[in-house]
Amino acid sequence: MRNLNLSKKSLVFIAAGLYLAVGAAAGFATINAAILLWLGIERYRQDRSRLSVAVIAVSAIVLVVNQIGLVLAIGLILAAIYYLRVRPSPGVGYVSRPKLILNMRQDRPGWVLRSMGCWHLYGEVRLDLTGAVPEDNATNVVLQGIVGDIEIVVPEDYGVLVEANVLLGQVTVDGQGDGGMMRRMSWSSPGLARQDQQIRLQFNYIVGNIRIRPI
């Protein structure tokens, strides 16, 4: 028991020493914000509470304000690594176009689904495939950018393959999924190979909330 108490005390002293050393080097506001950010992310993964979102937002703002150069450098490095890892396969039959903001809402019957690709800073997309009329038997849609809020409604009579990657955020299928860092998901509708109409959707975002709703 005495050895156990000594080990706990040693860990406390080591943690305190590291806190003081890192705080002296990087600033105590920075180290406190980093600790709160980590706690906020862990809490968000457990209960998705608004408090955890607020803690993450405030901590991130403090980190950016105090260490703007370091944050930008780390962000660029992570973004480069991320995009090298999740770079989509070359599309066939479409040209990728860059946009600052992509606002795409297709939820009315009879809309034409064409192969397309788009890179953007912010994207808000809702596609209801129950009312879509594919232009070809095989359709490829590639959307990628910095921030994306994506919702896809998938009917049973289409063969759909979804490949989604987010550096930070969540990817869910029929309400099932989790959030965090480096989220990757590949999902296909039942009987994909037997369907005459096949749609391939690829989503790659730094920060993303991607929801797939089969019906």
C-alpha cells in the first residue's frame, strides 16, 4: 500500500512538473486551453452535450488567439496528410469545379442526378435520392472541402456506395455512428451489384457532419 501511495504521489509530482514546464514554455493560457479542449472532446464523444461543444469552441478560440502561427502550421500539416490519405479516385465523365460556398438542396421529385465534383470552403448539401432521376446508369459524385454538412436520403431501389472521410466530426448511417478524429466510413446499399442504377458518393472534409438515411 505504501509503494502504491508513493507511486501515486510520484505521478502527481511528474504531472505537476510537466504542467509547469509546458506552461512556462508555451504559456499557461495555452496549456489550460489544450487540457479543456481534450476534456471537451472526450465529453462530446460520450453525450454530445451542448456544454462540451461550448468548451471545445472556447478552448479552440483561446488556442488560436494565443498560438495562431503554431495552430496554422499544425492545421496545414494535418490537412495535407489527410488529403493525401483520402484523395478520391479520379472521376469519369465530369469536371471538378471549385467554389467558396456550396449550397445544394435537391429534395423534390424529378430532379436530374448527374456526375459531378466540387471543392469548396463550406458546403451544405441535402440530397433525397428517392426523387432523383440519374442521367446515366453509373453516377459519380465527389464533394470535398473544409467544412461540410451533408445529409443523403437513400431509397431501396438504387444501388448506392458511400465513401465518407472527415478529419474532425461524425459520420452516421441510419443514426448509427460516432464522432471524433479521422472518421472514415464506407457503406453500400443492399444488393448493390444487382441494381441497374448505381450511384457512388464520395465526401472528404476537414470538419464534417455526414448523415446517411436509408429508407
